[in-house]
Amino acid sequence: MRNLIGILLIGTMMVCSPAGMQAQKGMAGKTLTRAGMARDLQVIKKTLEKNHPFLYKYVHRDTFERRFDSLLNNLPDEIPSADFYLTASQLVYSLRHGHMLLYPGKPDSRIFRSHIMSKFRYEFYDSALYIVNNEPGTGGIRPGTRIDRVNGKDIRNLSTRYIEAVPMEGYTGNLRQSLFGMLLPIFIGEECGETDSLTLNLSYLDSAYVLTLATYQKSSQEGLGDLMEEFRKAFDPEVESDSSGLYASGARLKFLDEEKRVAILTVDDFMQSHSALFRRGFAVLDSLNTEHLILDLRNNLGGVLLLTGELQSYLWDSAFHLIEPPVVGSVLRIFYPPGSHWVQHFFSTLVLPFQFALYSPIRKRSDEGYSFNAVESRLKTPSMNRFKGSITVLVNGGTYSAASILAANLKYGRDYLLIGEETGGASEGTVALRLGTVKLPNSGFYLRYGIGYLQPIEKGGEEGRGVMPDIRIIPTLKDRIDGIDPELRYALKILQRGE
């Protein structure tokens, strides 16, 4: 699952990819002049204002203009490229749109598919960074292990330096906390350079120890073959089953009691096709008359909306729309996404009449922009094997983008019980759909941004905040060390009490 996120979710659709090692090596020792930095900042501003709808949704234009002018007027004559990356990132992320990303170089999935620091999931406790999940069992590191130093670099200092170089959406910092660990490989690369191994100073409970790990794990396949295998696994995943449930890459359905009255469906992302598991799993739930389903969307960073709508069809009892018609700043953005090759534009022109028919009606909005009839916004029908019992949803700060849109629909459209933390994605939607990319002329950084505003069909909550849980539960460090899942435990207690 994490491999595919590295290839697709992080590199193209979602959220949050660093550059590859070549890009990091290219930044080492490189400096930028005042004129070069000014030019890059102007390209950032011009690109976003031209292509990004509702750019100033969370920050007033005048506030951003003042920040931009102040930054432009106080640029030094020359600074290291890595320092400018931090400065430019903070400017971009001050706009608070989560799909906006600044890469230090050309996006490369290798760092996510094989970098050792991408194998773990992290959380902050008292400003310290802890490994809370180590599914591959790398180095025998246990959940609740604190990272103190990497190649001699203090992690607290590194966190303080780079935390604002992590995206966030709206007015909640939950997404930023969740994404820091995913971007950690690039931050370590900037601090430590390109190395074959990393020496980690770790602490578990009262014991401190040192562990040296190879920076990259070798793959049995290389290049295009490796990439194609990831695509095959994503869109044709194998579904395995046993007496307790069904399992596939990126999704799992498990029964939590012997009578099979309660089941939990965990969906790690919407970048992989889970059609086979959904089809078989919900048929089993229907045949067994399972009464309660717990849907786990924690740390689901989203992905493809069509796949999200497929899951909602098993959770809805009538025809539904997943999202409102998307909004773009210009009609041209519907047919000619920014950053596309001229060959794509050529073929788009050839089929323009067909595209007009496909996306009609195209409407001018009273506020700004144009809405169009995207496939993702069309009426959908519930599945024949839709779940007919009670549904509880688990969410946290890592519930983002398409997953957050689904959470909003479930909470505000069907009043399903949500347990956990405020989602990292804003409850009113996000700007993504198609993603444009532009290379900055002097630094060589790549700016990625969304061009279409996506809103869940069901509305509620405070603007700029995530989907709020009905019951707020935040796991503690002790929970992680003891292997306790407090959100799931609370959900089961509610069901046992019959509430």
C-alpha cells in the first residue's frame, strides 16, 4: 500500500511527495541569487493566481500580498538553495491548501518506494517524534520508539526547522502532523545528504540504543518492471480469506466476534481498486446478517474519487451524488489542464466537441469560476449488497482528500457516528481533481497545485475545519506502546452497551 502511495498518491494525485535523491544531491552546496529567488517567487504567485480556484479561501488576499512583498523586499543577496526551499515552502503552505506541494526537484517515487524512513508511521508526543507502526518489522523497532538522532542530527531541531515545510488544509494542523513523517525522508536527505546508510539513535521506554540501517532497500525488480508490478497489484489485487475475514493490499474486512455480528472494514487508501474485496465482503456481510460495521478511514490520505464513490454505494440506501460538480477558475482548465504536454492539448482539441458533450452542462458561477458535470459528480445507485446495519466511522488527522469527503457525507448525510480526531481534510472540500505542475526557472523546484474545487454533497461543520468526530479520542504514547487501539475499543464498548 505504501509503495503505491509513493508512485501515485504522493507523486501524482495526492498528497505529499519529496523529490528523489538526484534532486537532493543537486541542492547540496547550491546557492541562489536575490534575482533568481525573486523570479521564482513571482512565478509561484502568478501560477497559482492563474490556475488555482479559491486561492484566497483561507487567507485574505491582502494578508498574503503583504507577506509576499515583505519576503520579496527582504531577500538576501545569496542564500543556500535548501534555505530558499524552506522559505518558499512556508510561503506556499501559508495559503493552507493541502494539495499544494513544493518539491526540491523533479518528483521521483523512488524515495517513497524504497527509502528506509518511509517504512514507518510516526506521531508526535511532547514535541518528540515516535515510530508508532513498523509493519515490515524493519530492524525490530517496536511501536512507541522515539527517534532522537539520525546520522547525528537532532530530530527535535529538524522537526522545528521543517514543520512549516509541510502542507496543511484550512485551520487545522492535524494534516501537517500526519504528513511530517511521510516527508521525513526528504528532510533527512537535506540535512544528511545522500548516504548508503543511516544511523538512528533510538529510545524505547528507559533504554537507548543505536541502529544502523541501509538507506534504500533493494527491490527484486527494477525500473519499469517494478513500476508495472505496482500498477498490477493496485488495480488487480489478490483477495485472500480465512475464517475471520477477507484481506487484500490496502483493505481488510475482519470479524470482531465469533457470532460475526460486528465487522471492521479498514481502507488504507483510495488509490488501489478494492472492487473485488468490496464485492465479496459486502456479500458475506449480507448473507450473515451482520449487524454492525466499523469503517476505519484513519490515515487514509484519499486518492481516486470514483473508487471512493464505489465504497459509498455499499453504505448508502438510495441514489446519491458523491460530490458537487467541480469548480475550476477557467473553462479552458476543463479541457486543457495546466502542465500538460502539447501532444495532449492537440488530442484534446481534436475531441473538443465530445468533451463539451461529456462535461455539459458547464455553468458560470455567481461567485467565481465555472462548474461542470464531471463523472465523479454524477448520480450513483446503491449496491445490491449495501450494508443494512449500523455504521461507525473511525477518523483522524490522516483522513484526507477523498477520504475526508466520504467522512463528510457519512456524518452529515446519514448521521453515522464518527470516533477519533478531526480529519486533516476540510469538511467543505478541497482543491484537487487534476493537478498542475510547474518547474521554477532558477531553483529547479517543482510546484504542484490543484485546479478543481471538490465539495462533498453533504454539508456541515465549521468552514476551514475538518470533519469533527462525535466522540473525540486521541491515542496516547502508552496506547501505542501497549498495542491498544482506543478508538476501536470505544466503538466496541458502545456496541456492547447497545447505544
